[in-house]
Amino acid sequence: MFHRLGTLVVRNPRRVLVIGLVALLGAIYLATSAFGKLDDAGFDDPASETSRAAVALEEGFGNDAGFVLIVSTGGGAVTEGAAAKDAQALVDRLRTDDELTDVVSYLDAPGPGMVSEDGAHGLISVGAEDPDETDAAAVIDRYTDTSATDNATTVHVGGQLATFEEISGQLGSDLGLAEAIAIPLMIALLMLAFGNIVAAVITLAVGGFAIAGTFAELSVLGSFTDVSIYALNVTTGLGLGLAVDYGLLMVARVREERAAGSAHADAVVRAVETAGRTIVFSASTVAISLASLLIFPLYFLRSSAYAGIGVMVITAVVAVVLLPATIALLGDRIDALRIPGVRGLRGGAAPSWTRLARFVTSRPWVALPVVAVLLAMAAPLAGIEFGTPDDRVLPTTAGSRQAGDLLREEFDGDGTSPITVVTTSAVADDDLETYAAELSRVDDVDRVDTRLGTYADGTLVSKTPAVPPGDGADQLAVVNQLDRQSAEARDLVRDIRAVPAPADADALVGGGAAELLDSLDAIGAKLPYAFGGLAIAMVIILFLFTGSLVQPLRALALNIIGLGATLGATIAIFQEGMGADLLGFTAMPLNVSMVVLLLVIAFGLSMDYEVFVLGRITEMRRRGLGNVEAVVQGLAHTGRIVTTAAALIATSFFAFLVSDISFMKFFGLGVGLAILIDAFLIRGILLPAAMRVLGEAAWWAPKPLRRLHRKIGLSEEPVPVPV
């Protein structure tokens, strides 16, 4: 099949490229509308109790408080004098704003949850008339730092809508900045890798085509289902990275075949037969890895699967069809515009990798210190903590972050995301009083605010209504001092859910802590199926590739070691705060969705390199080399390509470190580090050492499986048909 494809491409390069150009123009046209169709949420399970509580709140109370405004004074009470006058003017403006609704002011209910302990800050909660259509950025601009003529007050705008609006806006600017840094760097590094400009430019063009095509895919999907805006980061990172991977492999193989005496056209066909086959199955492994995200109910993860699978398929097609057509059409000009003094990748065996492979296979014990270092890096896994995104993922200069900090530092309880209980029908006063009193007795609950008043330790302590009445529903705010990201807060949610609901009504518990609990439960329930299915799929693919049952198991074991080291390092940095000041973020529990995404992408890319190296080792085995010599020659021919590609891909992901959003820094640093660990330590040291220790047993499979492989296995050998 690959020989026929290569022959077709070489004989018709212009037609192939014209078809590709038409497809690219169509993709660009669709891609321009992608940003307007993507959402900035997707971290919760739509079937969870938290999501149902949010729906019940919207139905019973108009809308949840999408915005929280903090009115502050330079000194003195916010409830008195000019400060109160300014605040009332602000409330009047909010109540006449057509985009806003359900304005609840501390001036109406100046209780402990609405006014800070020192009296210098007051809270105003505001709903959005239509959260999907409200221009949150305009709301932030209209009301942030609003001041009276005598400068009595300042205003910070926070809340969920404000936070996600600022995250979304920051993400867009960060993405542009990351690309502005990564693309010139990658062009420079590609020119050094290839030794000339033309090969570097056409390789990067593969990434541009893949990114445009995937944006177009997301635009189409966004018209029919929820797609997260964070999928764009996956698209750009993988699109540029895999273009480098596959471009290096294809161009290096063409150069190797030409150096061996093949004509240019024959070299291109041979490259499609061998490198093209490797690219297709490499892309398949990564796509299957990303497809495991589809099992999760959180559309943030499903969106990453849409983007990842799309960019895999498009990059593979471009690298196996359009790139060879371009190389065939260019002829010797593929090596034009050389960089003086730089030889670049010429294909064939790299002397340095030959020496390294011989050294490790003759002294496999040198892998032990490497394993010890990787296991030490994985040690922080024992203390991993999970969370969900809130305003603290933003820099301290962001308005919603400043509002959130004020709520946490100055107000009673975790006002940034309280535990909210909403009933599915109206509750009689006596039943509501009994239920609220019972909730207030739960450990770690400071008080419970209701329409009847405030309860603490089972007693009504204030008859002032603390929350507004609903339409066929009741709302209770459970105030506590626990951080919403903590295990104690999740235990509190469980305890609240265990309290019997009022008669003739269901009680749904929501809020930040409940959302985290439900997300962990949703992901935890699917995780064994996702990772178990992924492992089985990888075993099958590598068995078909090698005919061995041991090789897939060896690959999985080494990849787990590398992933453990990567995740341990990110825990030490982003959860424990190592280097937080240098990188500019606030240490906090890891975003559980980003952890899953990191592991899946890093696993997929590690299998990508596994296929690169193992494919060449297997080819050497089929040429009659013994186990050790096949490993040496396989690494000698692929090691430089793999490490060069890894350095370039890591650059594209490390560029996310310029983001002001902490979980994007986590993602970029984590994936980049995983790639470098895999390419240099796993492929360079652990793989040859493991193959030397296993010996011929590395290629073992039961007789029935060997017979099966002879029938359906995948061969690297070309079909001997001349061009």
C-alpha cells in the first residue's frame, strides 16, 4: 500500500499539491470562525449533582450570581457616609443594566457574609440576564474601579463569569505570544537540524496546514456540540510538534536513501514505504491515546480529544502525501539555501548514537542511576492534591483575582465559591427551619443563610433574610472556613449531602467544593476503563509492529517510569511551589482535568518515539542482525532524529510558560519535560539497557501469536517495484 502511495505521489506531485492547496484554503475559511464557537468552561460533569444544582438555581432564582463586586474604602466603614452613598449609586446602576439581574447588596443585608470583618469591604452579588449572551468583558470594564467624585470607594469585579472571561481573554493573548516565540525559535532550530532553509520551511508548513485544518474541524464541531477553547492550545502544541517529528523523519529518510545511491524519485518512494509507514502507525498510537479522553463526561477533555485526533490525522496525511509530493517536485532544491558550517541531518547512522548504544548495551547497569533519579523525581506523587480552576490560576494583577483574594482574606468563610444547597420545590417554613438547623450542626459549618434568617449550631441567630426567596425553590448558603480545593471541604460536601432533605423536596448540593468532588468521582469512575483500554490498544499495535509480546510490555513499563517522574516534578513545582516566584504563579492543588490531559498526551508522544525507534530496530532484525546489534543500529539511525525532534517539540510546549494562566504553564512545562525525559533518558539509556538484559526474550511471543503475526503483522519491508 505504501509503495503504491509513494509511486502515485512521485508521479503526480503537482496534482497532489493543487488538491492540498484547495483543502488548505477551505480549512482557513472555516478556521476563521472557530474562536467564536468555543466555550471557556467544560471542567464539570453535566450529569453531576453540582450541574443539576446550577440548573435548579437558574430555574428557581433567575440566575446564579455570575458576578461578585467588592466595594472597598480606603478606611472607615463601607456602610456609612460617602462610601454608602457611592455604593447605593452603584447598586442603582446595576439594577438598571439590561444585561444584569438579581442584584443583592450588602446595603440591603449587611450581615457577616456581606461585609468584611473590619467593615471596610462590602459585597454585591449580581446575576447575568443571559449568561451565554452577556458581554462579561464589557461588564467588567463598566464597573471596575468605579469611584464617586470624592473617591470614597473602589470596586473590584469577580465571580465565575468574570473569572472565565479573563481566563479566556488571557488565553487568546497568551496563545499569540507563545506562537510568536515558538515559531521563530523552531524555524532557527529546524535550519540547524536540516542544515538548510528550504527543508526547514516546508517542515514547518506541515504544522501550519495541520493547525488550520484542526481549527476548521473545531469550528464545525462547535456548531453542533460544546467544544472548549482550551483545545486550541492542544492543537498548536501538537500541530507544530508533530510536524517537526514527521518532517524530520521523512526528509532524513529521503537523504539516507539518496546517500545510499538511490535516484531522487526512488528515494522518495522508499521514504514513504518506510518512514511513511512509521508515521502512520506513530500517529495511530497517539490518536488512540487521545481517543481515550472521549470516555470522560467533561467536555474539556472530550474537546482535547477532538483537537488531538484531528491534528494527528491531518499531520500524518500531510506528512505522508503532501510533504513527499513537495520533496519530489523540488528535487535537489530540497537541500537548497544551506547554512554555512552546518551539516544537518543527512540520514544514516549517527556516530555519537552508535557509541552510546554500544556503551549501554555492553554495560546495562548504567541504567540503574537513571532509574533511581526518575523514581526520586516521582516521589512527590505520594502527596498529590487535586483541584478545579478558580481565579487563582490568573496573575495577581487580574481584576477577578484581586476580587477573589479580597473575599478569601477579608470575608467570613470562603466567599469565592460557597457550598450552596438548592431544593427542587418550595419548602414550608417549619421544614426549612428544621433542615437549616440540622445543616448548621454539621462539623466545620459556621452558619447557614436562608430566606428565614441565619442559623448556627442548630439555632436561629438572626431573623434578617440572608438570601432572596425563589420561584418554587429554596436556597441555603452553607458558610465555612475551608478552602474549596481541600479534602476537608469535599468531606463537608459529603456530610451535607448525607443530611435528610426537607419533606416533599430534593436537596441538591453545589458550589466549588461540590464541583471538585463530582469531577473527581466522574473522572475516577472512567479512569480504569480509559487507561486500561489504552494499554491494551498499545499492546496490540506494538505486537502487530514487532511480533513480540514482551516488547509492548517493556515499552509500557518504561513509559510509566517516565510519566511518574514527569508528574512528580510538576507536583513539586505547581503544587508545592518550587520556583513559583520565578515562573509567576500561585501554588495550588493540580487541576485534575489538566493532569489527565498531560498524562494522555505525554503517553501518546512517548509511544510516538517508541514506534520511531522500535520500527527501525525491528527492520534491522528482519535484515538478519542479532538483538544487540539491531538495537545499536536502530538507535544509531533514529537517535539523533528523535532527540532533535524532542528538543524542537519541547520548545513549542515550553513556549506556554509565557502564559499568565497557571494551568497552561503546568501543561506546557509538563509535556515538554515528559518529551525530553522520554527522548534522552528512556530511549537513550533505559531502552537499550532493557533490550540487552532481556536478550532474545525481548522478541518472544507464544506460538499461536507468532502464527497470527505472520498472517496480519505489519512489515517494514518495501515492495521491490521500480518507479
